Amino acid sequence: EADIYQTPRYLVIGTGKKITLECSQTMGHDKMYWYQQDPGMELHLIHYSYGVNSTEKGDLSSESTVSRIRTEHFPLTLESARPSHTSQYLCASTRVGDTRTEAFFGQGTRLTVV
Amino acid sequence: KNQVEQSPQSLIILEGKNCTLQCNYTVSPFSNLRWYKQDTGRGPVSLTIMTFSENTKSNGRYTATLDADTKQSSLHITASQLSDSASYICVVSDRGSTLGRLYFGRGTQLTVWP
């Protein structure tokens, strides 16, 4: 069982609210990722991190921001949620340097903005 | 452009039957290829991972093949069960950067009927 956790699993909030999606892993992985996935669609990379104090934007433009102050923690924040942010958000982590390393995914956070 | 294409988009089979899912990729330079199973509303779970030198890998009733020359992979599911109903995602990683980017296919939605 993968040791990567996301909270909350489900979140329904009103437009304009600030939210933070939590992602934590206990495997000591350096690389962490945030993906956005709409129903029936592929995963789109929105943020990634090589390690502490390293964050980069992914392929899909996102109004969210991330931080990486600790290796195990990679939270994603939306300053002002909008209905267009409604989606599933998946966090993942991998270990640097090993081509056989699995990418472990969290269970996801399903966000609905009303 | 690095891409991962999966076929078919969706598939319905009867319980107990076998099926094969296809994945073609253009990711270069290639590092590894993974197949994931994603149940509705959950994060992907790894089934197999193969590097350049491996051309087949089994995990129970799942057998993945890889032809690195033609850049094709397949996932064969034997004696399908109702619990196999899920989206199966092909993920290819490159080794052209320290990130080891993950490129996702759109997935094949498999439905197993009793």
C-alpha cells in the first residue's frame, strides 16, 4: 500500500473561498506532482517539485500555487476558488534516479466549487 | 512531441473473458513504461513497470508487453473479473531531464459484465 495521503477526499465550497489541498508522503521521495483530472479524461500535470524549496508549473495552466517546505509535504492552494476549478486533484511522488521507481498516487481530492 | 495513445477508448467484455489493451508512445528518450489501474474516483494504482530491456512483465492475471523498437505496449487481462472494471492508464517516463516526466495516456475504460 502506497504511503501517500491526500486530504480531504471530497470538498464542496463556495466561489471565492480560499482552499488548501493537502498531500503528504512518508516514503522520503524527492519528486512530487499535482495532477488535475476531469471525469473520463487524462491526467494533466499542473505542478511539480524536485525537492524542498523547488516548485515548477506543469503543462496545464493553473491558478493554484504550491509550496515544498518539507520533503514529505506538498500542499496545493487556491486563493479564490471558482466553478471552473471543479475537478479531481491527484498528488503523486517518485524517487529520484531510479528508472524502476513506481510513481505512487494519493486517493485524490474531488473538489466541487459552487 | 511526446505523446501516449491508448486504444480502445472503452471496452466491454463478459466476466471470464480475456482482453488486450494497447498503448503506443512517442516519448523519447524512453525511461520506463507503467500500466496503472484507476477505479472511479480514486488514484491510479500501479500494475506493472517495464524498462527498455524488459519485454514482458506479469502481475497475477495482468501481463504487460513492451516493444521498445516499435514503441508499443499491451496489457493483457486473463479471466476477467467484475472487479477489473476500471480505467487502465499507460504512463511513459522520459529520462531526458532530472524530472523524469510522466506522460499519461487517456486510459481505456474497461467494463466487465456478469
